[in-house]
Amino acid sequence: MYSICSKKSLAPGINEIKINAPEIAQKAKTGQFVIVIVDEKGERIPLTLADWNPVKNTIKLIFQEVGHSTNTLAELKVGDSIQAVLGPLGKPTEIKNVGTIVCIGGGVGIAEVYPVSRAFKNEGNEVIGIIGARSKNLIFLEKEMKDTCDQFYVTTDDGTYGQKGLVTEVLNKLFQANKHIDLVYAIGPVPMMAAVSEATRPLKIKTVVNLNPIMVDATGMCGACRVTVGGKTYFGCVDGPEFDGHLVDFKELKSRLNLFKEQEECLNKRCPSKRAKNE
Ligand SMILES: Cc1cc2nc3c(=O)[nH]c(=O)nc-3n(C[C@H](O)[C@H](O)[C@H](O)COP(=O)(O)OP(=O)(O)OC[C@H]3O[C@@H](n4cnc5c(N)ncnc54)[C@H](O)[C@@H]3O)c2cc1C
Ligand code: FES
């Protein structure tokens, strides 16, 4: 069992928890994830390592309440235990000095882009950060990103904070200003990662996207996380989760994410979270 040693709300429906997990904290690398099984009847859900502390033996997860497992996880309090946390899994981000990197995080992807931005910065790169969300109240880790990045931008879809519009609009402005960019890294909703990849394609700027296919075993055995990249089949859990954005079949990824919609809705109705019951 893995005990929760701290918990806080970062934004409506977005929580940060720290868990005692010595083996994972010792081995974690940027870009890796864990599989969480919340309770004895729980399914396996992948969550990115938002941070880790090998001295205190803790890992940090930031997750959005979107369905049964994440709602159940959100109900746990400090001192409660999680049934299982497995990892670190997936290939780490290739962190090296490439020059100027634009790191883009959308929605809960903001949690995941922060450790990547920090690692690229520590490697001596110029890092331009862009984070975006639907509205001001869904922006988090702003100070951390601002302190890490050489240039930093916030966008909101409704214009309640930062620049009104999408993260790709800021990216396009950088292109229009002839800013030299060596690499773009994007993590967030599938349409956002697809749009970023389309924006960089004509300029031939290498673009790494961090994919979120449905995962089950996360060890390369079941095939649930299959993605098509450059016409070939890869497993997101062991070959990824990062891939070349110019080669990813985003249309297929989007449709595969909806494979279990009916079952997910059915489960949410049958076992509503405490929060849903009170609504
Ligand atoms: C490598 C990886 C890292 C991730 N990191 C984070 C993170 O740091 N924070 C975060 O909030 N979310 C993260 N996700 C997404 C997270 O795993 C899903 O939101 C979660 O599994 C939803 O489960 P649920 O039961 O709460 O919701 P459900 O009602 O079961 O599903 C809601 C939606 O989440 C997606 N989903 C469902 N089950 C899975 C699954 N087993 N694997 C992947 N996606 C699924 C589907 O699109 C589904 O429609 C990550 C996904 C991957 C693949
Ligand atoms: S989740 Fe089963 S092969 Fe990747």
C-alpha cells in the first residue's frame, strides 16, 4: 500500500498528491509515468510523474477528475492508502542541449510540461514556455513555469487571463517574429498536440508530443495503447509515451480514446463518486 502524505487542489477538478513510493522516487526520470490502482477493485490508470524526491522518497502526481478512477482517487485524504503504484514506466524524455525549445502544455498537460521545461533548462537550453487552459481558474503552476522559462506565455480560450486564444497562436507569433526554434515539445489534449504538429510541419521544426492512449497493463503485453506513427504500430506504454508529432496518426488516437466511452459512462452512473452524488 502507498500512503498519501500531502494533497492540495490546484484548480477546480485538478488535484496534486504526494505519495510515499521509495522505489519509484529513486529511479524516476523526466517524462515517465506510473500506473495507479486506487483500491482493490480499481482499474489501472496511467499518471505522469509530475515530480519526485529521492531524499524524501515521495512522488508527486497531478490529475484531473474525469471519470470513475480519478474521481475515486480525488476522494482520498492525507493518510489514506492507494492499493498499488507501479513504475516508473515509459521511455524518459531525451533531455539534451539542442538550443531553443518551446515547451507547450494544455489543460492538465501543464502538470506534465513543467518537469520537462525544468529539465531542458537545467541542460542549458533557452526555454520558451506556453501554457493554456479554457479559463483563468484552470491555470496552475504558473509561477513555477515563469521561474523556469526564459520567455513565458499564458493563453485562455475565453480571454479571462493571459492572451485570449489557443497556444498555437502564440507559437505562430514566435514564427512570425522569426524566432529561431530548434525543438517544440507539446503535451495536452489530442487536438492541441495535432494543431501544434501542423503548425511546425511546414517549418520542419522537430516536434515531440507526449501521447495519452488508453493503457491497461502498461508493459507492452495487451496492445491497448497501440498508436500509429509513421505508418507503423507502436505501443505507447513501452515505445513512448513521446513520439514525433509529424508522424502520429492523431485521428486514430482520438477515435481509440473513445473506445470505452459507453462502459465508462455506465460505470460512472452505477458507482458515482461522492462529489457526483452531492451535485
Ligand atoms: C502515459 C499517460 C500519462 C497520463 N498522465 C496523466 C496525468 O498526469 N494526469 C491526468 O489527469 N491524466 C493523465 N493521463 C490520463 C489518465 O490516465 C486518464 O484521465 C484516466 O485513466 C481516466 O480514468 P477514469 O476512470 O477517471 O476515467 P474514465 O471515465 O475511465 O475515462 C475518461 C477518459 O480518460 C481516458 N482514459 C480512460 N482510461 C484510460 C487509461 N487506462 N489510460 C489512459 N487513458 C484513459 C479516455 O479518453 C476516457 O474517455 C495520462 C494518460 C497516459 C496514457
Ligand atoms: S498498455 Fe498494454 S501494451 Fe501498452
